[in-house]
Amino acid sequence: MTQRYEIRLSGSGGQGLILAGIILARAAVLDDHKVTQTQSYGPESRGGYSRADVIISDREIYFPEATNFNCLLALTQEACDKYLFDLRDTGTLIIDTTYVKNLALAADNTYELPFTEIAQNDLGSAITTNVLSLAFLVKVTDIVSDKSLEASIARSVKPAFIDLNLKAMRLGFKLAESYRN
Amino acid sequence: MLKTTASKSTKAKTPKTPTPAGPKPSAQRTKSKLNELQRDLERKTIIMQGNEAVAYGALDAGVNFFAGYPITPSTEVAEILSAELPKRGGTFIQMEDEIASICAIIGASLTGAKSLTATSGPGFSLMQEGIGFAKITETPCVVVDVQRMGPSTGMPTSPAQGDIMQAKWGSHGDSPAIVLYPDSVKESYELTIRAVNLAEKYRTCVILLLDEVLGHMRESVRLPDMATVRVINRIKPTVPPHWYKHYDENQKYLSPLASFGDGYRFHVSGLTHDVHGFPTSKSGEAAEMMERLRKKISYNIRDLVQIESYEMDDAKIAIFAAGITARAAKEAIVMARYEGIKVGLLRPLTIWPFPDDAVRKMLRAVDTVIVPELNQGQLIHEIRRLTKDKSDSDVLTIQRVNGQLITPNDILHKIKEVI
């Protein structure tokens, strides 16, 4: 990859999107890419809007925010409505159908999965939705290597939660595999 | 339940199993061994936040005292230093407010500590009186202001560049300021070290301005090797105690500084004072003190000023921007140059004292200047002052105060308006 690749992870506060952004950014560093990760969120610690932008490139990254995304992950209806139109035509859209019920526009590469529901049912906790959906995103976009993502998760989450998050990662990979030909 | 609304285009597949790190051909092995050695000498590329870079820059510059009142978006500086300073024999105090914080770092500095505090707009306003006290008593200290939307509590998690003028004029009584303004995580580290160094060298309160986005932003960064980091310590007096003047001066208006407890007697007062620090109302002594405060900055302007020029060689349009806005400008310049438009950027790393000579010289060669900033017009006045040869319609501004950044497209738009 030599071009600037813009990813926006969006949803509401408390869904762990900024942590997901940090994990993705760290994985990109392990893959020897240049990366910036910025965020925007309201003053509350739960609820309200939240988004994390990750820009991965092999050249110097000047402007650190995503304006024309290659990939958009939307975990809430509000986030999906707000950011969908800034996704480029060839971009990848990943939405959580647990909360996103209406899609104003279908991108070429749209993946719809009830991530929160899957996290709750298969992993026993909705708090793993961020890593589950991030792993899915990584697998369908090939933006960082699986190995780097795993190493990054192990470094970014609290030691007590490494196993749970790696389990979520493997499930995310598995879900994405089913889309591969 | 899995479903997809659209078919997926073919994409390159990653190998199912990652390539094992097995033995490599010998030629490559030597090379990678070299790389490995080199990596051990240098620091590795890591992901780091702007505020983190400030905290580690402070530690590497030798800061051993922090007193502060944590505030978004600067909190991480206090958070990291609260963990790291005690490990290294330093002191961290969480104060009751920002007025106490600035007073504590001034007091600590007078005992010989290298001290720093971090805050944001609302706290920066409260610190102004103390900043003036540090300047008149010529006590080294550093205030980091991670700017957020204002006025008042404003929007704590949104960026603005509203404190540019406050950093210079915020404290009453007309005193010169040294204010640094980084635009990347790496530069946040470097300029924090520089801020501490300049505070020690010039015996004053140095201010480091950061943008909210930069404070919170993470970026891949390779920090310079510690062996190449230059750390400046204050000059200590070498004269016998009874000869010591607290505000003595050499040709460059820099004076040695004794610490409390060193055996030197001196008086510290916010009142206009003589060379020993005792209050005076003699006009001659007052003028001498004020002159020293001014001259130690203006006589050393070449040491203080740092400016980056980007793609300016053949530029017909210049953008003047600082901090995070300069990064949007660089992106816009890449886009404009792709279309053959000759545009460049001037970026001050030292925002005060203002780089008058460099800016005047470099802007003389261009037809148009664009000044994008996240406020209602602060830098633009400095640029207008330095471009008297240009008409008002040739010095343009982009201003935004809604909590959003000025984007590369906004700047590109403006560039296209003038050609």
C-alpha cells in the first residue's frame, strides 16, 4: 500500500471505538506503515457520539482526519446516517444491523452483520463488539496483517481481557472468511 | 444470520497462515542484523499520542516537578507524569486549582527543580497572573496549553486556536513571551524539550501551545536517540555569595540563577525590583529591569525563532499557518501542486517572538498570502502588519470557530479563488 487509506470507526460513546482505532493504528505501525489516529467524541464517557479515524499510508500523512473514507464502520444508526455520504464510491461499508436498521444508500462493498448481537450471544458480552467488528474489517479490507492485529490487541487491552479479545478477533476473522471466495 | 446487499469485488487474499519467521538467506540475514543493531541504537517506531510526547519530552528534558489541575484535553500529560515522576525521584502534585499550580511550579523552580504544568484554556486564563510573576522574577518554568474551543469552558473535546494572542498578551503589564507551537507528535516531543531548555536558558516562563487534535492524536513516530537530545541547564552563579546579584546580566542579557538553599541570599518579589530583587520605585532601576526583560528576548531572536518553509521556492501563493492547520495546508499544497498551482507554506514553530524578518522576506516574493486559522482572526493581524506592500485583497484569511478543523479542501478552494 502506498496510497492514503482512510478508515472511520463510528458509533456512540462506550462502544470502544477509540480503543479499536488505537489497536488498528498500532497494528499498522507493526506492519511498518505510517499512521495517524484521531478521534472526536462528546464530553460524556458513555452515550453521545464517538468516532475514531485511522489513516494508513506509506508516505507522510499531513492531514490527520478522514474526509473521504475508504472504509466506514458504523455501529449506530445515527453514525451511519451522518457519515455514509462521505464514503467514497469504491469504499467498504460495514454496519452493525443490531442498531442500524435503515440504509440510505448501498455502497458497492456493503457488509451487514448484527455484530453486537453476535458478541452478546457467542462471546457472552457486548463489550467485545469493537474488536469483533474491527477483526472483520481487517479481514475484508486486508489493511493490516492478521499477525500484527493479534500482537496489537495483546499490547493494547488490559492483561485480564486479552484472551476474551483474541477470541472476539478470531470470531471476526471467521465471519469474514465466509465472504471470501 | 449473515447477509450481504451487494456482491463483493475480488480482493487480494492474505495467506491463511502467517509466514513463519524462519531462517532467511544469508545476505538478508546480515542486513537484518545490521538493521537490528541500528534499531537498538535508535528508538523504535512506536505509536504515540501528542500529550504522551509532551510528557516524555518533559522527562527527557529533565523535568522533575509537575504541579497541575488536570483538564481535558491535556489530562494525559498529568496522568503520565503522575506515574513516571515518582519512579525517577521527581515530584507530582495534583493542586486544588490552576492558580495554585502555576505558583507551585514557580516555587519549585526557585529551589532548583525543572518544573512544568499542563492545562487548557480555562486553566490558562487562571494562570496568567502567575505567568507574569514568573516573567518578572525571571524564574524558569514551562506551561503547556492544549487549546480547546472557548470562550470559557467552551467545547472541551473540540479544537480551536483561540489562545495565540492570549499566550503573548494574557498577563498584564507588557512583557515579552516565548511561545512554541508544534504540528506533529514528534515535534511535540522536540518542542517540549526546547521549551524546557529555553526556560532554563532565558530564565522565563515558556509556553507550549498545542491543538486539541494534536494532544489527543496518535501517530507513528520514531523519537530521536537520547544521546542526541540536547538538554540545557540553568547557569549557576560562580561568584562568592556576597557578590551575587539575583538579576545580574552578561552581554546577552542572561543571568546566573542561584537556588534557595545554595547559600546565596536574594529576594523574590512581583514588585518592580533592583538587581538584588528588592522592590524599587526609582525610575532608572525600573527602566533597567524592563529593558532586561525585553532585551533578553529581542537580542536573542535568532536563537529563539524557528520557522519551516515548505514548497516556497517557486511559490506565487503562500499559506501562513501554525499547528494542526498547517497540516491541512500541506495536504492542500500537495493537491494544488498536482494541478500545477505554485503554492507553498510558511509555518512558525516559534510563534512568539513573531518571526518578523523571516516572514517579511519570504512573503515579499509571493503575490498572495492565505492565513487559515481556527479563530476569528489572530495571526492575520501579524501577517497584515508584515505585508504592507500588499493590498488587503492579496492577504486573505480562512477562519473557523465551530469545533471542526479547516480541511485541505477548504484551503484548496481558497487557493483556486485567487488564481
